[in-house]
Amino acid sequence: MTTPDVQAPPALEARGLGVSFRGRSSSATARAVDGVDLQLGRGEIVALVGESGCGKTTLARTILGLQPSTEGDVLFDGTAVPRSAKGLKDYRRHVQLVLQDPTGALNPRHTVYEAVAEGLRIHGLVDAEEARVAQALSLAGLRPAERFFLRYPHELSGGQRQRVVIAGALALEPDVIVADEPVSSLDASVRGEILALLLRLRDELGLSLLVVTHDLGLAWNIADRVAVMYLGRIVEQGPTEALLRDPKHPYTRALLSVVPEMERMEQVVLAGEPPDPTKIPAGCRFHPRCPVVASGEAARLGIEDACRGTALPILPGSGPHAAACHLPGSLPGA
């Protein structure tokens, strides 16, 4: 297994990253991503976890340069990612995206060969194209590769289609893959195969992977480190085993309580939906839904006023297990 290189600069880093949108029905500004620091080490797998609407996909798209940021920077190999079209094109050769839905990601009129070769042609890598396509398909577990060249997406299973999407990313020999819900559309029997493939690619090629998911169970199976996102901010981050065995943030506990593997944990039902990002609550942004506040435990601990009115610091992009929470022992350095 590849050991993440903690001495080298991070393969990918977000520093103070923010993304704001105008509200649909008013002039209010929605803070979809709000001052996020996040690091992805070389050979590391980080799972970015949270409910739908928490900002994790917007964060991933911004890291990829598909969504412009309104503040902060993205760094690749220690250097700020340029905003010019030419600079972004070169950057995206090294940082590739694997989409959630392989059916939607593949053109039904293109053969497997054309789908995998598309990125090579965009980047002008036309020398030895057939060999590159064959190697990428083989790495993605479609062997013999030539047998798949002339097949169309509708002739493949869901797992095979996802492998074609992964092969399209691998053809460019990237350093980083950002995978957005890479197994959510697949049958349970195939999910494990694709996760095993991603782990093998990390170990064999030294890839770094940022895996966007709502599923902490997936993070348990694949990630070295987990970052939990809520209402535009990372609210807890740390090594996977430490975070999942001893979650410090009530939001993380709630997400973890519905994971089947954690059947001994009492299930936590969160009240309501995440707040409108144009109306971020004062204090801890989770406090309107927090079971610790609702149960009176925060008042007993003497932190209720802080929960409702005192802002929390932005968590560092990496480092020891910590949470942005007023509970004793949660904050960095506590």
C-alpha cells in the first residue's frame, strides 16, 4: 500500500476557498462554500462527506476549476491554479473528474474507444493513442481491452460503464482524481468492486483521490482521512479511524448513526433540513438542528450561549482530529 507523503507539498489544496451565489428569489447572497481549508496529500484518499445541499459538490467543482471561486485559492503541487483557459486546461490534465452517473457521463453514440480517447484528443496526446486507450481500459479492469473498443454504453453493465469513465480519466495519467459519488448509482454487488479498483489504482499508480460522498460507510472502507461538511464549511476532519470511532461533532454522529455497520450506535434523527445558505445562523451554524442543544445538554454544560452566538474558527486543512464545535475537547488544540 502507498503511504501518503507528508513531507512533500500537498498534491491539492484549498485555502480559504469561498463560493457565493445570488439567491434565486432575492438579492441575498448564498454562501455555498464559506472559507474552506482542505488538503489532499500525495497518495492519500480523502472522503468529503455531508448531506445533499451541504456544499460538497460545489467545493469539488471549484477545486476542479469548473466553478469560479469568489475568494481563496486552489493550489496544485504547491502552486496556485491559474484562472486562464490555457492554465486550467493544463491543470485538468493532472486533476481528473469521475462523475456520479456513468450513463450520463458517456455519449451513447460514442464507442468505448472514442469515450476513452476523447480526453487524449482534447489535450493533443495523439501519439500512440490506441496503446494509451488499451492501457487505460486494462488499468480500469476491462480486459482484454481490445474486446471493448467497439462496444457502446448500452451494451455494458453499470459497473462496466463506470470503469469506462474511470479509464477516460486514467488515459491522461493524472496525479489526482476527484470522484463525485462514484458508486451511488451502482448495485450493491458492484460497489465493492469499484471501491477496490480505486484503492488498487491509488496503490499501483500513487494517485491521490478526493471522494465526494454522503455515505460515511464508504469513507470507512476507502479513505485515509475524512472531512465532514455542513452548510458550506468543514465541521470535522481527521484520520478515518479516529473520526469514525470517536466522532466529536454532533452532525458527524448523526450521519454515522445511520450507517449499517454502526448498528450499535443509537440512531440520531436530525430535525428539519439544512438552513437556507442565504441565512446562515449566528454562532455554530448547526445549532438550530443540534441534538445537544435541543436536549438541553448544551445548557447543562454551560455552552448553550456560545452555541447560539459565538462563531467557530475555520478548521485547518489537515492535521489532528478536530471539530468546529463548542463541546469540550472538540476544537483544535482543545
